[in-house]
Amino acid sequence: MIEMSRRKFIKTGAAGIALVSVPMFFKLNPLAAFAGPAGQQRNLKDYYAHFGVDEKTIRDVIAAALDKGGDYCDIFFQHRISNWIGLEDKAVNRAYSNVDFGVGIRVIEGEQTGYSFTEEITPGAMKLAAKTASNIAGQSKNAPPAELKFHQTPNYYPIETLWENVGIDQKIPHLERINDKTFALDRRIIKTRIMFEDESSYVLIATSEGRIVCDYRPMTTLSVVCIAEQNGKREDNYFGFGPRAGFEYFTPEILDFMAEEAVKRTVELFDAVKPEAGEMEVVLAAGNSGILLHEAIGHGMEADFNRKGVSIFADKINKSVAESFVSIVDDGTNPNWRGSINVDDEANDTEMTYLVKDGILKSYLHDRISSKYYNVMPTGNGRRQNFRYAPIPRMRNTYMLPGPHTKEEIIKSVKKGLYTETFTNGEVAIGAGDFSFYVKTGRMIEDGKLTRPVKDVNIIGNGPDVLSKIVMVADDLKLEEGGGYCGKDGQWCLVSDGLPTCKVSSITVGGINA
Amino acid sequence: MNKKERLELANWVVAQAKKAGADDVAVNVVNQRDIEIEYREDQLDKLIESTQNSLSLSIYANKRYSSHTTNDIKKETLAGFITEAVAMTRYLSEDPYRLLPDPKYYANQMEIDLELIDPAYDKVSSEKRVEIAKEIQDKTLGLSDKIISCTSYYSDSFYDTVKVHSNGFEGVREGTSFSSGVEVTVKDGDKGRPADWDWRSVIFFKDLASPEIMAKIAVSRALDKIGQTKMASGIYDMIVENRAVGRIFGDLTGPMRAGSLQQKSSFLEGKLNQKIASDKLTVTDDPFIKAGLGSRLFDNEGMATKRRVMIDKGVLKSYYVDNYYGRKLGMEPTIASSTNTVFECGTRSPEEIIKEVKKGFLVTDFIGGNSNSTTGDFSFGIVGKYIEDGKIIQPVNEMNISGSLTEFWHQLVEVGNDPYIYSSLRRPSLYFKDVQFSGI
């Protein structure tokens, strides 16, 4: 299938996990039910026990939520345990943890949403929240809630050990190893900050249509910030990994690689310049540059924006938007990638959805409301930050499929332009279509060759315009290592993206006017 | 749970943590009620109601530090939570700088009513909330037939926070807030669908902005974007509208934090009492504004707040110094982060300033972009209007500005008379000379 940049690292994974460890947050008693191979058997009974509910209670709550009418109701139980430890000034001297527990209840009538949640999972508290959510309804008659049928989903994020069984004593040496390596690699490094975060999220989702699903969602990020000094000048940069993977992901090789990458990316900035301001040819390096897709097309294809008529892509389905070798997908099924989900947050199966296939705009990214509105199958993009929020269409892993060219060919074809390598953030105006992303590092291309390093420039363009200007796509698709968070309507979701090397014939680069 | 019970719970947590082996403990218990409404196409689109709790505790044990948050505040589960939290802290490295603030900083708290609670909060009915959102929608839709989408918003919130430190601090903070707004999308032929918004937060229900004004501003801003284009790259003057100033100002204050200085990632290190901006920039941190969105008598570390000039006629007068990084740097703590940021305003409106601009841009929004706090390098996407000979000529987008914050703030030549009061950052419009723009 697709060549993933990270696969080589996963392969080197060693399974050596210490036997005795200090638990770091938090084994609620029912969690014991999940002991065993990563608790990923996803047995419904365990989840009922975990949340202290049974089928009858859930059906009663659904009935209460639909008491005043409404077409549909879902209940989203969640228990999230997250840990964060940090190294600063050469010592792991800070730790944070968070436990979050609750249930969200949603009632839909047509396109209207009523939502409430409670942090107390008792029949009384849930029925009260159900009553609050039911205030949206009033017009339609509803069928009595169907019997709940367990829907088994595939597991796209197998891991060896649950994060809550990995002690802080096991994690600390990882940070120390990276720190030592970082300082050993280059004498110009004066400070590092290393952050290690992990999260276990248990969810149980039941719908008034009778589907019930459960999921265990692991997540981790490990990142290194370096500050370097040379001749009185300072620069900083960072590198990190952020998969839905287990502790075993971070092999010694990965840890050393992280230190090397962070140092390299920091010290090369001392030689970096700012490019000339204005429009130019831009070659996006494979991997992290997938942020282009996220901003230029991904958000505009989220179906809520199209249902409301506010996206620049509204009315463009089945129209040609790019060269025939351009295919762009949003995929929830990539093993252990940050944006993957076994099931979306409204109990729909996830999939690989084509946004653009062979240059033709194919499908929006749907949640339940929009798939009903457009009368299409849901695509599994209904996601939420946590139980406090109603789901909305969100991206997962967004990437472009490999194309017919090679990286060498592409770089050679540019007389004067910019090669962008790493990014920090981006933003898009859905309606006008303008989007931008911030290039942390890159290189100039002069006469078909990569030359001086470049830093800290913003790139800005218009979504449909830039898509039509993708003139070359290489065969070297890579997913980004770090991944990040995507914010929309005040909700943050885990996403990732990827890209093969590709060339945009013209885009505006922030820089300096001669 | 009422305020008294929350205080009792916080004190119980302190005692439990000490029993488990903590030397010192800081506890916050927060309760928050929220109601949010989204209204579109003549009906409620979303109605969200919730009450939430959270408890956080910071543990100082054997010179080690950790911090924990949970929303399960039943004593029976908290007991285990606290024991594990203290046990886990032992595995961390020693950090002699982690201590609760010296109690001398808790003292001398002002005794004034900051007017942060609207007694009318409980009297706002569900019908009234929907009525406000509907009125905003109706006023908006009446303004233009180019509107293709309009969503209006209303929300209100009540919070109650209790804070207890084991070395002698106990404080309560309560408040209300009300917000309303609208987002409008208009059709620009087959080019695009520009959108804009107006959204404001206040402490008192009676101070909610008028639906007419919000509708007018959102619609005219969206309509003004019709026909956006990019212009030639070059060096131009720039007026940043008050609403948009937050994005660039935040990148000046971030590097003023002690954490940034101590980590050697601030271009403002060593710049205290030096000029970091032009004479036009005077900024005060004022925690005592009545009904101010950032007003407070004690800060997040329990320290009594003070009014402080941060930047005086371009000279950096104070950093934001918290206790931890303050100790590491050997600096007196000030405040960890801003309360209300107040600019000394000028005398002219942005409209008057525009008349003076030969060639320049009025920036109404930033889109994306970032800045490097270590070096001061920045680059942002902009949306706005092109100005020539004192007149607005053309809406623009898809352009960037770039430069270095070490020079940029010296290019500030005038400050508007229009502070934006719907935020704790009360910023007026700002006029900069000779900014690097990239476009065509």
C-alpha cells in the first residue's frame, strides 16, 4: 500500500517492559476488567462495568431524552486519563495528570441539536441531562429506542501495554536519554525542554437506533525543544512524535533519532535567511507539508460548512478541481496514526474517504446530520473533543496519494523557488478560501538545486486556486511524525496529515522586499 | 455544592495531601454553569446546557512538584487520587525552586468590589436567550440580500472558584459573563463566500451589545470583502484595526514572561528599562477595572494584584514574573500573566488616521502566521483593505507581512482613540510605518 515514513521505526519496536512499575493515574476499580493484552478486546461487558451502567439504564436514558420528540439520540460515555511529564534544565522535575469522566447526551431533530452532559454517571443525573437535551425537540414523533446491538469495530491502534500501566519511573529515563544525547550532539545547545504526554480514553457510545460500540483510544506525544547559541545569536526549534501508539513505540533508536532531528533542525537556523517577498514556485517536501491539504481543502470539505453554504467548495462536487494525478483522501484507518479512529464519536464506522479522486472533487466529510441532509452514507467523520461537546464533521489523517513524478525531477524543474520542509501551524477562512501556513524551515531552490536554508516565513494562498496549481506530484508519500491538534468551533481533535513531494506553480511567500 | 462546601472540600484536600506526605499543597475547586445557543434559519440550531466541576491540586513534597486535575470530586474517589498523586511525585527530580509563594505576597489585597457578578444572572429566562439570538439574526438578515448564511449566538456563564494554599491563603472568586454575536457569509459572484462576524463578551446582562450594532458591523465587514484581491509586494504603511491587534500584541507579551526569559527563548531578555518600542506605546496591567473581563484581586498564585506599568513610552518597565521562574532568575515576582491590558490611547480615530496614509493597508484580520519568540522573526497572513492617498481603494487578502519584532514595534507611529472594551486586552487601532508586505 502506502509507504509510511514511520513504518521503519515501528518495525524496530522492542517489547521490553519492566515488570514492576509505579502506576501513574488512575486505576478506578472497574478498570481492572481491562487487564490483559492492552485491554483492547473491547468486550462490551467490561465497558458496562467500567461506567457502572447496563443496557436497561442506557435505554431508559435514551427514552427520557426522546420524551418530547426528536429523531435521534446518542449517549457518549468517556473516561480519559492523561499524564504529562516534563524535563527542563536537565531534570524531570514536573508532572501533570488529568482525569476526566462523564457522559454527553444529544438529541437531534432535523438539523437541530440539543446537548447536555453530566460528570456524574448515575441514572438520576443522566436522566436530568437527557431532559435538558430534549428541550430542542417538540415537532417530530419518535419511535421507541431500539434494543441495543453490539457493533464490533476493527482495531486500528493495537498497543502492547495500556498507558495507565506504564509508570512514571519507566518514562523518566526516556526524557533523560534524549536530553543527554541532545547536549552530546552539539555544543551550541544551551537549553532543552522535553515533554512526554500520554492518554487513555475509554468510550462507550449508544444510539437510539440500537447500535452500541466501545473503544479504547491511546495517544502519546513526545517532543523536544532545543535552544542553541552561536556567536551571541540564539535559535530554537523542536521535533516530536505523536502517534496513537503504546509505550513500546519509543525504542532507543526513536529516542536518539528525536535528539538528532531536534538538534539538526535548530542549528541549521543559524545559516537561514528570509526569502524574497512575493509569488514564486513552491515545492512542498514529503511528509509534514500535508498541512497544505488540511488548510487548503480539508476544512472546506467538512460537510457542515457546505450544508450551511459557507464553504468555497459548496456546489463543486463532481467538478474538476485539480490535475488528474491529484488524489486526496481523509483516512481513519491507518495503523497507529494520530488521526485514526476505530469508530467515530457517533458510532459510525470509519473509512478512507476520497475528497479528490483523479482531480475530481468526490465527497464531503460527513457527520450524522450532514449525511442525512445530503442523503449519503456517513463517512465516519463525526468527532468531538470529549463528552462535553456535540460531534461535528472533522478530519482524521488527510493526505495525498503518490503521483507520477520523482522528488529529483520536481526540484530540478524549479529555476527559482522555495522548498518547504517543516511547519508549525496554519489557518483557513472557509468561505473566502484563503489559507496560510507557517514554514519553520525550508530551503531556497536555485537553478534546480537546493541551496540556502530559510526560516520563519508564512505562505498564503487560496484553496481551490492552489489545488489547481499543483503541477507535479512525486511517488514518495510520507505521513508526518508529529501530527497535531486541529481546532474548530472551540473543539480540539487529534489529526495528522501527509504528502508526497509536490510542486505548486505559484503561491505568495512572506519575505523581504529587496 | 455551595461555596462554603467547596471551601470545606478544598481544606479537606489540603489535609489529606499533607497526611499522604505533602509538605505544601495548593487546591482550586471550580464550578461552572454554561448555556449556549446557536440560532440559524429561524430556529434553534444548537442548545447546550451544562454544569461542571473540577478540582486541581499542586503538590510540593520533598522539594518535588506535581499538579493534578480531576472532575470526580467525591471524597471517596479523591482520597485515592490524592494518595497516588503524592506517591508519584517522589519519583521526580528535586527542584528547590518549587515552593508556594511567600505569604507576604498574599497580604494587602485591595478591598474593593470589582463588580464581576451580575445579580440578574438567575433571572435570564430560556425564552429571553432565544429571543436575543433571534433578534440578532433578524436584524442581520434585513441588511443585505447578498447574505447566504447567518448564524447568531448567545451564551451565558457563571463560575465560582475556591482557592486554598496550605501556607495561609484562602480566596473565592465568582463571576458571570454574557456573550452574543453573529457570523455572516455573503456571496461574491462565483469567486468565493467571504464571511465576517461580530462577537462580544460582557460581565453584566444589561451591557450586552445591541443586536443592531452587531448585525451592522458583521454584515458591512463581510460585504466589504467582496472583490478581495492581492496587491504588489512592497513596503507599505499599516493600520491594524483594534480587533485584530491581539494577534500581534500577544507575540510581544509572550517573550515578557519569566519562563521565556529563564529558558533563553525570549528576544526581550536583558531589555528591562530599555526601549523595545516607539514612544507611542504605553501599556498598563490594570487588575482593578470595574466589570473588567480580566479584573481580579488575587492572581492564579494567590498573590495580591497591583496596577503595573508594563511598557512606558516604549521602555520595558516590567516582565510577567511568576514565583517559580522568578526564583530561578532571582527576580521579585510580579504577576504570572496579564489581567486587563490597557493601552494609552491617542486622539484620532482610525478613520482620521487613514486620511493621512499615502500608500498602505488597513489590516482587519490576521490569518495564520507565527513569530519566533527567541529571535523576534515573524510572518503573518493578512486580510484588509488597500489605502491610497487617504482613501480606501480595494479589499485585499492573500498577503503576508514579515519582519522582526525587535524593529517592528519601533515603527509604531500612532495609537488610535478606540480601545476595544469587549476583551481583557483593551487595545486600540495601531498605525505602523514601513512594513514588509508580500503579495504578487
